[in-house]
Amino acid sequence: MLSSGSNRFVVSCQSPHRSITTTRHFEADPERRAERYRQDAFLTAEIHRVWEEDFCVYGARKVWRQLHVNVARCTVERLMRPNKLWVADFTYVATWSGFVYVAFVIDVYARCIVSWRVATSMKTGQVLDALELALWAQKHIRGLIHHSDRGRQYPSIRYTERMADEGIDASVGTTGDSYDNALTETIIGLFKTEVIHHRGPWKGLDTVEYARLEWVDWFNNRRLQEPIGNVSPAERERTYCRQLEESGEAA
């Protein structure tokens, strides 16, 4: 059961020490799974805060004990792994030859842009291509939640069926609520500020595609991200892998 009050979410789940109820109902209704997305986004920020305050050395068990939130240890273990929560959205860019559209898939844990797609039309095929690229790049994913807004491309039958084929839980935001997709709004805002507005005007799709390619490489591998400790997404993932090797455990 999920409850909210002031600025915190409280999660109940089954554990030897804490009372908890099942979250199985999220699997049936994308709208209710949006609640789980908001819960996960809040908990991810709290987990990172504790992890950073403790010199970036604690694993899931110790982070869980330090959290001032009633949450199951299994939830902390899940969120302290890359590729457990993706968010997706797209934006448009005005060019001399017409609008082009840029779709992104982002991993919440490391704020890494997992995949992208640039196209001249705003159709399901574009966001589906971005999803396919993400699945190809991050193989053998289990227990993934995919969150998007209510744009018609994401809840389409083709898109939702493809996620179902991969065992991905689909979460859909509420109409007009930008908080539901706050991370993608932030990263798309950076893309528009640091590339589109800074380096335009743009001739067409090819020039936007090349600039996007350069920016994503810089963003993922070298751009410092304050919310994850002023390191790059790539460094955040390397730290995670290094800790796995040193601890000899998967959480």
C-alpha cells in the first residue's frame, strides 16, 4: 500500500520485520503503475542522498537501514541497480525543412540516455525504434518499469505489446501532469538549452541528428550530474559495477 503525506511517500511490503501488502495490482493498470513510478522516483533520490552521505560505500542493506522511510529492503535492492526504471519522452525541433522529433529513453538510476531516435514524423514507429535500440543495448533486463506520459505513441497497441513481450511493466502518467515525467523533462530541457537553442538554427534532420549524437556521447560519458554526486552517468555505472565486484553480491 502506498500513502503520501507532505513531501514523502510511505511504502508497505512483505518482510520479516515490517508489515507489507502486495503490489501485484500495479501489473494490471498502467495508471496505477504511475503511482509506483512516482514512489520509485522519490525513493531513488532518497537512496542516493543516503549513499552519498555515507561516502558512497554502502550497499543496499546498509542504505535500507539508514533510510527514514518505511520501505522494504527488496525495493531498495531493486532501485540500487541500473536498468530497473526507464522514462521515455520526445521533443520537437524546428528546422529550415520542417519539424523533426527526437525521442529519448533514460535510465533513472544513472540518468543515462539509454537510446534515442530522430525522425521527421511523430508516430509510434519512432518511439518504438527508440525502445528497440534500448532493449538491444541493455540485454537480459528483468523487472523493468517503463514510464511515459499519455502521448498517443506510448500507449499504442504496438508499443505496449512490445513491452509485454519483454516482460516490461508499463507505467503511464496522468494527463497534463509534467511531474510524472520530471526527469525526461529535465534532460530534454538540457538538450534544448545546450544544443538546440545554443547552436541553431538547423537546416534539417541530418544536422540535428549529428549534433544529438555528439551531445549524447558527451552527456553520458563526461557531463557532470549534480543529482548523482557530480559525476557522469558512465562513472555512476562504473562505481556500481566496481562495488558489485568488491562486495561479491548483486545488491
